[in-house]
Amino acid sequence: GTWRLWGDKWFASNANADLALTLARPEGAPAGTRGLGLFLVPKYLPDGTKNAWTINRLKDKLGTRKVPTAELTLDGTKAELVMDSANGVRNIAPVLNITRTWNAVSSVAMMRRGIALARDYAHKRHAFGAELAQKPLHVDTLAGMQAEFEGAFHLVFHLAALIGRDEAGESQPGQAELLRAFIPIAKLTTARQSVAVLSEVVESFGGAGYVEDTGIPQLLRDAQVFSIWEGTTNVLALDTLRAVQAMDGLGVVRKEAQRLLAEVRESSLSAVSDSVKKTLTHAEEWFLAATKTGNAQLEAGARRFALTLGRALELALLLNHAQWSLVHDDGRPAAAARRLSAAGVDLICEMNADDAMRLAGDLPE
């Protein structure tokens, strides 16, 4: 039947949509996420009248300003219950999987656009007697950006392939578990890469990159949403921990990396391949040790752990593609793999918890 919703919605994405999904707590439902139900809210009712909700204001956001994000008041808004009246977060999870994947695809697309503009500008801007494209330092900077993009590209579209197999019922053993971890890993890793790369893009234009009418600043503003929308880096890092704990360790992740690296035979790539294996071994050792010492250490290192897994998987995928490409006389992916490896993959390190508390201001000097 039809339900009615009351309350304020502080952050409603795309308030101009004809249909929306929202979480709400039915009367008498318990506290916490398990008490939330999932509801479908139409903008217009069957008789053509507008549903009972009001836009209080549109958000004045840092970026993505063309998407109307609003504050809403629901005042007896008619809605239909989706599935059962509880476990709304679990019921909306398939939608989140798609939006997080799309977030990662958009991160890659934005990187590609920014790099294309920076490379083109490098052939037009002259400094110190030559084009920027002929200056070793600038070429080195562009190469680092390109390597980050290529690693992210392979990670995202491997995720898309896993989702396709899952939706078609063609997943191989272990791939469903791998997908559960892959989604937050890919989203958080590519989002951080996009912000870093687009910051370099802005800088590569010099003063022109800081002037609004060039359109360059908008790239960085819009990229910043990728690490916020549908879960911040820290939220997704904790989600990665939950996925790994549910899988009882990193077995399926390590198995996938081993499968990808098994095809790498080129001697110039062997050292990079070994670094991926060492990184995943270190990540697993850290995870097991932190699990034994307690939740505080595990949670504190979750971001570095998840980013390490993301970069290691990117490098494994890039190496696999590099081997294929070398057979077909294309050395570019191999160059990208070596460059990504040199930029650093293993981010796991021990941090002193008391130092963290002192720096955060909650412990005396």
C-alpha cells in the first residue's frame, strides 16, 4: 500500500528527478540502520499533481553545480515500500554498487580529459626556449599522471567485467566474494587518484589553470566530489575491512592477482610483478596482526590498507595487459606499469596511536 513520509532531508541528490529512493524509519521500528525501510518516492502522483515535498534551498556546492542537490522537507509525502519495512540499507546496496562503480568510471573519465588538455597545452606553451612538451621535467610530470590514469582505467573496467559476470550469472568460484571487496576498493582508489591528477592538471597550466574562464578550475572542483559522494575514503576503507573479514582474509584478492601475474613473462616486468606479490603479502600480514591486536589498530590503518590493495590490483592488471601488449609490439603499458610501481604501491606502515591523538588535539603534549 501507500505510505506517507515526514521529515527533513538535508542532502538530496538530483532533486529534479521524477523518481527517488529514500530511507525512512517506520513508526515503531528499532533504532539503527536495521530499522530503516527503503521507499520509492515519485515526483508526481498518478493524477498529475505534485507530491507533498518542498525544496527549501539548493546547496551552494564546491563543484558539480549543474546537479541540483537540495534540502527537502517531506510533509506527508506519498511513497511505496520497496521490499520489506526493515533492512533498507541492505536492500539499497545493489543501487550503491552501481553508483559507486559509476563514480569510479567518472573519476577515470575526468582524469583522461584533464590529461588530454594538459598534453595539448604542453605543445602550445613555450618556456625557457622550447615547448613544455620538450622539457624533461614537464614530460616526467605528464608521464606520472598518465601512469596513474592507466592503472585506474584497468581497475575500473575489470570491476565492470566482474559486475557483468555477476548479473549474467556467469561468475567463477570466488568472483562474487572478490566483487564485494572490489567495489569499495576501486571507488576509493580511483577517487583519490582523480583529485591528485586533476590538481596536477591545474598546475600544469600555470596561472591559466587558476582562472575560471579557462574552464580548468572546474575540473578539480568537480573531481573532489568523487571521494565524497556515495561514501568518503574512510567510510569505504571500513567497508573494505568488512568485506575482507567476511571473506576470512585476502585469499580471493591474492588469488586474482596471482592469476593476472601468472601470464607475465617479460624479464623487464619481473621485478614489478614481484613487488605486487610482496605488497599483497605485506598487506595480509598486517591485516592478520592488526586483527589480533584489536579493532583500534585495524581501523586506524584501514585507509592505507585499502589504498594498498587498490594500487596493487591496478598494477597487477596493468602488468597483465603490458605482457599482452608487448607481444603485439606496444611498449606503452609496460612503461606505465614501471612508472606506477615507482610511484609507490605499498602504503602500509605502523603509526603511533598516541602520536595521532596528540596531533588530533585530544591528548596533552
